[in-house]
Amino acid sequence: MFPLKDAEMGAFTFFASALPHDVCGSNGLPLTPNSIKILGRFQILKTITHPRLCQYVDISRGKHERLVVVAEHCERSLEDLLRERKPVRYCRTSTLLHGQQKL
């Protein structure tokens, strides 16, 4: 596969679904907001690095369950490369994430 061109930074925003205000867990304590759960899971995404993958840089939580994600962005997609009939090598995602596949 050909190396990716220089990536730029980009940001996108989304809203996590809000929990009803009067919902408590079985132990009587308030439930953890979905945006907090996403923040925790995002930390794993930040650790995935590969020279041919865009990397997640940071995430920020705003008001009303709003999340802003900062990530590298490449103008050319896999679809663009396939359309140009460029050679593309791929592997299964599960093996890539567990470090068993070296590209």
C-alpha cells in the first residue's frame, strides 16, 4: 500500500444520548452519563497507532452531553484509492488491533 499523504487535523462533534434525570441504578446511585462512558472508551482509541492510519488526538466534553473529537484527517479515502485502481493491502482489523499483524 502506498503511504498516506500528510494528514491535517479535523474536529467533529456529536451528542451522546442523555439519560432521564430521575433514573438511578439498582444501588440507588445516579447512573453514569453516556458522555462520560464514551470519554473512557475513547482513551483506548487514542492508543491505536499505525503509520497508515489516521490517529485520534483528543476528545472534549461540553454541555448537554456534547462531545468534540479531534483527529487526523486525510483528504484521500480508501474508496479514492480503489477508484484509481491503486494497489491496496489490507488485513483483518482484529489482528491489527491486537498487534499480531505487522504491515
